[in-house]
Amino acid sequence: MSRLSPVNQMRWARFRHNRRGYWSLWIFLVLFILSLFAELVANDRPLVAHLDGRWYFPVVKTYSESDFGGPFASAADYQDPWLRQRLDDHGWAIWPPVHFSGSSIHFASRQPFPSPPSSENWLGTDANGGDVLARTLYGTRISILFGLMLTLFSSVIGVTVGAIQGYYGGKIDLLGQRFIEIWSGMPTLFLIILLSSVVQPDFWWLLGITVLFGWMSLVGVVRAEFLRTRNYDYIRAAQALGVSDRSIIFRHMLPNAMVATLTFLPFILCGSIALLTSLDFLGFGLPPGSASLGELLLQGKNNLQAPWLGLTAFFSLAILLSLLIFIGEAVRDAFDPSKAA
């Protein structure tokens, strides 16, 4: 904290003063870190195994069944009762807390799918036999990473376009505004539905198409800030001294615009996560079988007799989006000088 400037120290103090946003940030970071290391929390492979004097690390390396003394050279199935019994009799294994991954199917279940919560499946199974807790954890990771990457790429493009429009003004600003008005009127959802019938969507395809139509959210804020500051005396002095336009834009004017921009980022992230969830719910998102919160919501709608599916998806989304909204409110207060800590 001592390395921060006095202005940033005051902003950090105002952020901490908002207790709801401050603790929401820490809770969100904990959930994000857990989802990043989901393989160590929910996996159908042991973390470490020791058999017949040999060490195995299935969580990071794929072993064949013959490596454990089996007759086949195919990949080892750690849910196989034979392999589990062999590990119990001639060695040991350390398992993650949840013995299922995002793509596992509980073949040994004695109840039809979707099955209710039990000691094996803490939040039950879905209609395909997948563990709901594991799929929620993996789906949360995909949602957060998608939202972060979409927010980052769209913000970079939007800030750059807004800075160029606001700095140069004139015909560049006029033509840019007309283009944005036309581009923002494109029916993004219909285009995604149309393209999904031609191309099998995946993570990167969805990210690219959503960035293509979602970069305009920050253009207006940055453009207005640049239009306001481009006539300041220190900007005119820099131009008179021959400082390049690029240096003036990114070194002297952009820091002022970033104050307003940063307050919007948590809300843009919230909207990005909701967008991916909506596409998965409608069936135009990630490939079938991928762990996602939208797919879990769809299963909850299609299986009303299994309320744990809809409730898990609802509370997961509600908690995640609420945390981001609280963080956004705290960031907005932090950059508001009228808020005294």
C-alpha cells in the first residue's frame, strides 16, 4: 500500500469502506481459484497413486491399464472396480474430494438419472449421469474465463476506437459514430443462431463472434472523455512541442479516461457471463456435453421432477453475478471523489 500514490490510496480506502464489495472480491477470487484448479477438487482420477512399489500421478499423466497390471493397453478407467480393488489391496491412492470430473458418467449408480443428492454425488446427477457438483465447478471456470477474455478483448478494441474518435474528432468521429450506429443495430443473437447451423460452435468461435459484435460498450465513455480533454492546455502544449499523437493518446489522455472505464468493467464481465449462459441455454453455445451453467439450467427446465438441477444452476449464477455486481458498485464508489472513506 505504501507504493501507491495518495490518490490511489484514497481509492483503495473507499473500496475497502464498501464492506459488501470488499468481501465479494475475496469470495469471487476464492471461487475463481477453486475453478481454475478444478482437476484437483473434482476428478475421476486419483491425485497420487502407489502400487507395487511404483508411483503414479494420474491427474497429470495418462496411464494404460497394463501399467497397473491389467491385460489391456487402453487408458486406465479408475472407476473400474477391478482397478480400485487392486489399488486397495496392493497400494493406495489419494483422491480429490469429488470423485467425478466434468465429463464423468456415474455408471455404478443404482438409481435412474437424474438421481437425487447422495453421499457419492453431493448435488445429485444430471440427466446424462454427470455429477452436478463437478459440472458446476467446471462450468463456472468456463464461464469466468469466457467472461474475462470477452471483457478484455472488447475493452481493448472499444477503448482504442473511442480514443481515436475523441482525439481526432471531425470526419473520423462522424464516420465512426455512423458505423457504430449501424454495427450496434445488427441482430447479434440471430447471427449466432444462423452461423451455428453452418459451423459447429466452440469456445474460441463463440469468443470471436461475441467480441466482433460486443466491443462497442466502452466507446461512448472513452470518446466523451477524450473530447473533453483534447482542448486542455497541457495537451495543446504537447502537440506544439511535437509529441506524437500516439504518445499523447496513450500516455497523457488515456489514464484520465481509464477512471470511468474501470467502473464499467465488472458490469461488462457480468453481462459476458450471462451471454454465454443464455447461448448454452438456447443450445447455440458450447458443444454438446460441455460442462456449462446454461446447459445445467436447460436440464433443470427439462427435468422438473429433479429440482436439484435447476436450483443448483440458479444459485450458482445468482451468487456469481451478485458478487460481480457488488464488486462493480464498490469500484464505482472507489473512483467517486465525493465518497469519503
